[in-house]
Amino acid sequence: MKNKKADIAITLLVFMTLLLVGASLFIFITKSKPIRETILNSRIIEVVYLSEEKVMFYMTDAGEKAVQNGNFNREIFKQEIAKYNFDDENLKKFQQYIAEDKFEVINEGNLIKIKLNEFSISKPLVNKVGIVYKPSIEVEIIAIEITSV
């Protein structure tokens, strides 16, 4: 009889151990999926931030060309932006936004600020809801009047 009680205890110990290991593996496998999704989502967000940086770069480049004799020329700025040939949909939308004169220019002495207040950057996802990011983009350009001596 003592032998049968020991066999039952050992059998229960083995089954409980297997149950604990199985439950641990199940939890580990199911909890690792959201980590992968988070990593993929951070890559998508990086793409959106990269689009924002590109918009700021092109605004700065065209803005520097649009400063003449210490003053900002809106038409030259719009022409410079129109010269670019963009493949990215967000940059095409930016180009259209500038062509429609939907930007603000603030003159503060030698500092010129160009702002896009209502511009949005989007990234569509496959079979999911896309990301729409609405940054407040502002670039600053120093306007220096160059005179010859």
C-alpha cells in the first residue's frame, strides 16, 4: 500500500510539472506576438518621421533660395518646390500644399519662419487602419543681406 501512495504522488508530480511547463510555454508564445507587432509599428513610425524630415529639408532648401536681399519671396519659394520630382505620395501632397499657398511666412528681423500648420503625413497599412500624422512643421531661415564694398 505504501508503494501505491508513492506512485500516485510521483504521478501527480509529473503531471503537474508537465502542466506547469506547458502553461509556461503557452504564455511565452502568446506574449511574444505583441512584441513583434510593436517592432513592426516602430518601423512604420520611422517611415512617417522620415517623410517629415524630408519635408523640412525641401522647405529649408527652397526657402534659402527664395531669400533675396534679406527678404523672402513667396513666388520663388513656390517655384523651387514645384521643380522637385517626387515619387513619395506625402511629398507630392506637400508640393500641392505649397502650390495652393497653404503655408505661413513670419518675418522676425533677420529670421524668417515658414510654417505648415494643417499638413498631414499618412502611411497606409495592408489590411489595417493607416497612420495619419499631423506635425506642426516649421523651418527657420536666416536672411542676410549681402552688399558689395
